[in-house]
Amino acid sequence: MRITDRTALAFIMAGLMAAVSNGTSALAAPVAFKFATVAPEGSSWMVVMREAADEIKAKTGGNVELKLYPGGIAGDEPDVLRKMRVGQYHGAGFTGVGLGELVSDIRILELPFFYDSLDELHYVRNKLTSHLEEKFRAKGYIFLDWAEPGLVYLLSQKPVRSVADMNGVKMWAWEGDPLADSMLDTFKIAPVRVALQDVLMGLQTGMINAAYAPPLAAMALQWQTKVKFMTAEPMTNSTGAILLTKAQWEKVSASDQALVRQITSKSLKKLEESTTKQNMEAIEKFKQQGIQLVSPDAQARADMFSAGAKVRQELVGKLYSPELLKKVEGLVQEFRASKTAKKPSGKK
């Protein structure tokens, strides 16, 4: 080899090594994330996720691709988690049930009849995010961002205005969900455990006479077509988030990771705002379709929150520590005190 050839080769090698050392993805093979969700094709969730996937692919120059598998193709959340553990899928949108199977602390954000508003819940959620991110990373998952479906309401074939009305209701419930188990036991509700995809059939046949979901999700799954009533007091909030497998994530360059986070965060913020609006619109559509909203009176509402407090205590040591519950209760009081302080004097 001539000296000039060796010199040219040296420059080429130096350039390649610089690209690698700088963390650029010029030489990296494209990284594809097989991404599962139960959201149906055409839903707001899928519209936003497809937009995000297109933007991620474009802005990373094709280095990162999200391959979306909607409509529960990959199965229920426990099925998806099993497939992610073996590398068959690399990401998914999960509700609190799937998230809690990995990090049970997160279920403290779904305590029934506890949070007074979404603003209050989000205040607590934002204070806990870094703690939860560390927990998921320790389990081998990257917590990408929150993706909440919204407040959860009870849809039923008979009116439910009080704790007493819940006694004996045949309600759909996730299999192996300790939070739901505790709530159902406290409220004396008879659980019927079937896969999410089978709830509509269960409502149609009478095997189930009640189910719980955010209104928009219930509409997407067509549950409202098989019930007559909705309880106006929300039961809880439905936590949601996107997880990616740490093993697949670490194949992505640092610069592309930053782009993925930026695009996803922007898209999910847009989705959260849209979801809040569409949940309210879904309730109006329910009423137009003949579903009757029933409201607990003041005493019935107080009874619901009292029963919720029992659930909160029963889950200590099962889902979260007493220290975490104390912290969250303190954050709730902190938020309520700040809201009270901001009220103009002379106004309640």
C-alpha cells in the first residue's frame, strides 16, 4: 500500500471513530420498536401515535422507527409484558394495571374516591415521576412519558347512586388487579374477570352488568351501547404511560433518544388535552344516546370517599409503603392549601 493510500485510510478511520465517539448515529443500524396498544385503529390515540411515529422516523433520518400494532393484536397487557420480556415487542402503551405489574407504587395514582380533580392528581403525579422512572429503569424499562386515558366512570345496567347500590353488581374487572380487588371487596361488588376484548360480549349476554372506563375509551370499545346508566361521580383516574424496553432503547444514539423523547412528550401533551375534551364530549353523546347520568347526593358521596379511605389503607404493604402513602397524602393537602390560599378574600 502506498503512503498516500495509508494516509487516506487513516483519515477515513479517524472520521469513523470520531462519529462513534461523538454518539452520532451515522453508522448505527436503524432501530425498530414493535409497539403494542389496545387502542383501536382510527381512535384519537392511534392518530396521534401515527403522527408521532412519522415524525420520529423523519427527524431521526430513519434511524428510529415505531411499528404500531393497535387493537389488542398483541393481547392483553399481561400478554404484552410477557412478549416484551422476551424481546418480541419493544414498547407499549399501558394502563395502571400493566404498569403496576412492574412497579406497584404507581397504583397510588389510581386510588378510588381520593383525588378531588385532575389538577390535584397531576400535581401529585409530577412530584412522583422521577421516583417512578428510576423504579422502571431498575426493572429494565424506559418510562417515556405519561399517556392518561382520563377519569374513570361506572357504566351500568341499573342506576348506582350510592355504596349500597354497588352491592352485588356484576362488574368487569382485570384479572389479578389488587387495587380493583380491594375496591370491589370494600364496595361488595361481584367481579367478573374476562379479557378486555370480551367485555362487550359480557355486557350483551348479561354475564356482566357494569364496567368502568374513561368515557372516550368506553365509546371506542362500544360499551355504552349495552348499558343504560352512568354514575356522574368519577371513581378514580386511569393512569397511563408509554414504556420501552431498556435493551432496545440503548441501541438508539443519545441524540436520537433526545429527539424521541421530545417528539413523544409534545404528542402526548397534545393527546392529553384532546382526551380531556373528548371525554367530556363522549359524556354528552352518551346522554344523546339515552344513557342516564345519576348523581350521588352529598351523604352518598361522603360514603364513597369514606370507603375509598379504607381501600387506601388496605393497600399499604401490598402496593406501596406507608411512607409513600403519607407523602402522597401530604402532597394532596399541600395542593389543596395552595388552592385555598389563592382564592380572593371573602370568597369560598
